[in-house]
Amino acid sequence: MHAQQVSPTAWYVQGVSELGSPANQNFISNAGFVVTPAGVVLIDALGSPALAKRLVAEIKKVTPLPITHVLVTHYHADHIYGLQVFKDMGAKIVAHRAALIYLNSDTARLRMEASREQLAPWIDENTRLLAPDAWIDADQDLLLGGVLFQARTVGPAHTPEDLAFYMPSEKVLFAGDLVFRSRIPFVGQADSRHWITALDQLLAFDAGVIVPGHGPLSKDARHDMQQTREYLVYLRTTMSRAAEAMEPFDEAYKNTDWSQFAHLPLFRLANRMNAYNTYLLMEHEAK
Ligand SMILES: [Zn+2]
């Protein structure tokens, strides 16, 4: 793990393009941080307490100031299992209220149980889910340590509680998992129609740099948002055509030309599932 500078006061650490495993300590997502005059504002908490501690060490190389806030882009395991480390250091956790759905869900409980087995010893019985200290319900401007962060409620897209944070003073956009770079997005149960709308909302910002939820930062913000957008539109177009024609999924998948995305990492792992979920979603939307 190595903190890379994004702008005069912003930094990030970049997770690997892999699935979470004991070997990578679940370091498969990014976290960003901004050094304000009053302390460090963190964006996302990484995927295990051990990683969070390594991030604290990276931050200490940059500034002696305390970590005052953690802004959570969404409650997926790889972005939140490190939260307890920062909370124990006195940081305030900020997230969208829709995270309550996840926090109270069987999905969250089962995921934690599974992670304790699959990601041992990095996730264990001491790893806990933490609710936010402050809730965001709507688009909101946050002044943290004198620095403006524009919180944008861009869900439900990747998750119901998606938030993006824009720092206009340095034109840095922390996009969470709304923007994937250099890998196939994990679409899961996402509402791709609203995800596309949300990307349009982010395209309206004059962002110079994007720190995405996964993959390297983007200095070509517009292009990368457009790429994620294109992938989602392509999934929806091809799968809705198939669903409408009542073409069975296996056939539809085989008959679809995936060549423009096939070179991206995780294509083999994620694309078929993304297509399948989109196929089901298209059937559902058609009803
Ligand atoms: Zn993620």
C-alpha cells in the first residue's frame, strides 16, 4: 500500500484488481483522503481492519493531523470493514441513510459470517459493522476543516446508499463505485437505469480528477465516466432486446458481441453475471 498524491491536498491508496482473499487482506478497493487545515477527511475505509491500520500509517507519512471524518460512499464489505479502526481513533462516520437497509439486512450478516471464513485471519469475530454517526438524506454541502465537500446522493445505482463527494477547490471527484476503471464493473443487483442517470449527474461536475472506488485514478474524468456509462447502456440494450424476444439467457449471452469489453480485467468473472442480472432486470422492467 502506497499513498499517491491526487491534488495539492488529496491522496489515495489503490486496491488490487482481484477478488478479496487472505493473500490480499481484502485490499480490492480504494480509499482517498484529504488533508484539511483541521484534520484528515477519509473517503471509504477499506476492506479489513488490518488494511485500515496500514492506511493510518500511510496517512501519518503525509501529516500528523488526526483523522476527523470518514465519508462512506456505500456499504459494501470491501469499503467498510476497516471502519472500526478510524472510529476507535475518534473519527466521525458519515453515510447515506439508506445504508440502514444494508446494516439491518441478512445480506450484511451473512456476508460478515462468510468473510470471517473466507478472509481469515483478517476478518474475525472482532470485526464489526458500524453505523454512521451522521446521516445524509439529500444532496448536501459539507464544510469539513474549512474545505467544501459536495455530497451527492447518486443512488440507488451501485447500491441504494451511493454517495459521491466532490471537492470543487481542487476539482477532485470521489466517485465510489459509480465509476469503475480498468476493470469490468460489478453490477450485482444495481439499478442500472438510475446508475446511468447518476453518471450524467456526475458528468455535470467540472471534475479534473476522479478517484474511483476501484482501479487507478482518472485524469480523464469525462472519458472514464462515459466508459462505465457505455457498458451499462450496452448491457441494458442487448439484454432488453433478448428479454423482449423471449430468447433464453444462455443463447442471448452467446449471441452478444462482447468484444469491446472482453479485454478488461475481471471480464471473465463478472460479465456473465452482470449480463444475467441485467437480463432479469429487463424482464422485470418490461412487466
Ligand atoms: Zn466496491
